[in-house]
Amino acid sequence: MALDFKGRVAIVTGAGGGLGREHALALAARGARVLVNDLGGAVNGEVPVGAPRGSAQAVVDEIRGRGGEAIANTASVTDFAAVQAMVRQAVDAWGRVDILVNNAGILRDKSFAKMDLADFRLVLDVHLMGAVHCSKAVWPLMVEQKRGRIVMTTSSSGLYGNFGQSNYGAAKMALVGLMQTLAIEGEKHGIRVNCLAPTAVTRMTEDLFPPDMLEAFGPQAVVPAMLVLASDDAPTRTVLCAGAGGFEAAHITLTQGVYIGSGDDAPEQLAARLAQVLDRAGEMAPGSGAGQGSNEMRLNRGAA
């Protein structure tokens, strides 16, 4: 059954190029009305004075040229007032917001030893607080509608680490934590929240790929995962990974663990049995943060 977005209104941030552009084009092609947001800055987030900011409008023109409906917006996701105005723009045009794809991002890569703290903060501000601002702005609408789909863009750099990306990795893993809680809080309101972890060649990543991998890892190969996470039958609390036509799910799991207690020799016992604690056989994905405590109580009672 084809995924159909007719009648749905979507906001895609950072949609002036790369993944965001592909997301916006795909949603529009399947019937969604799309607000295309892009500040028009460089990969590092800088917007030179007097620089043209027409990347969002270019994507809108492309969508309209294909018979779709779209409007442009150039707000910075770091500015909550501007984000609120962006959401009002979508509501004024189409009456609702059904889908939010938090895709805006920048890179300021350096090893942690050489990284300026201002660059660390800015990357967190764009990726993490940008997603917070956009999600906060659409949340009341989605609660009132009793329906919403929010897609956070995480990364393997956050899930598994990557040299030179401590700021980016920290922001991307924080988005997983944000998703976990928003999915729990949104469930009773029909709001489903998920993360997309793409591997794709964009202007942010093109220098990281060898030439023979450029074609396989085109951004269009990630789009199916976004469409599933934004669809009526979307899961919730899922980290879906995508790249080069392959799709996986990432999980934050808890091992079965062991009971050691809190006696004076607990540190020594833990050191001696650490391999058993780390054993991944039978690991689980708790339903919420309370799941860790429940497992620890299970171990406690089993030792009694």
C-alpha cells in the first residue's frame, strides 16, 4: 500500500539542500503541503552579510513546478520567536501542522582538545535546541489535533562516536533522549516521535566519502525511512538507520546484570564480575527510564 500524505501539512527544517531538500520533495510528491525552512547559511552555520538566502525558495519553486504546494521560510531554528512565527505561517496557510522533520544542522568539527567551547555550544544550539524549539512550537497544535509525527535527525556519530565530532555527537545523542521522552508523553495524544540516523553524501559529509561510495550514499536513499516515520502508521520511540539502500534499527539496551549488593567489598566484586555485567546475552530495551530500576529490583529480590 502506497504511503499517502494528501491533506497533511509538513515542516522540514534545513530543507534548502541535501537531505532536507529530498525530504521536502518526497513529501510534496506524495501529496503533503510543505513549509520549506532554510536559513541559507554555510555548512558551519555562518550567514555572511548580504549573502542570498534563496535556497528555501528554490526548493519551493521546484515543488510548485511539479504541481505541489509549498511555502518558504528562512528562520533560524535557534530563534524560538522566529520558529513560532514559522509555525504560524504554516497554520495561516493551511490550517494545521501534521509532520515536523527536524533536519537543520551545522558542522564545526575539531578534536576535543582543539575545539573552542563557542563552537561546541553553537552546534548544540542548532541541532538540539533547534529541534526543541520546533517541537515545542508544534506540540500544542498536535495535542489539539490528537495527531502528530515528529522526526528527529540523529547520527551514528552520536550513537557510536566519531573522531573530531564531540559537539555534533553530543547533540545527536541528546536528540535520542529527547525523542524517548517526547514519544512517551505524546502517546496519549496520538503524537509519534522517532529518530532517523542517516548515512548520506551531502555538502556536510561529501569530503568523508571515498569516490566509489558517493553514488550509493546519495541522500535520496534515506528518504524511505523518513516517509515511514512520518506516515500514518509510523512507529514511535524508534531509531531508524538508513543509507545506500540499507535500513537498520538502533537500540539502547540493558544487560541482564548481576546482584552484588553494597557491602564494603562491592567495588572489588564488581571489578571481578564486570565481564558478566557486560555480557549482552539476553539484553533488553526498557520501556522507559524506570525499567532500569525495575531490573535492579529484580536482581535485588532474586538475591534475597
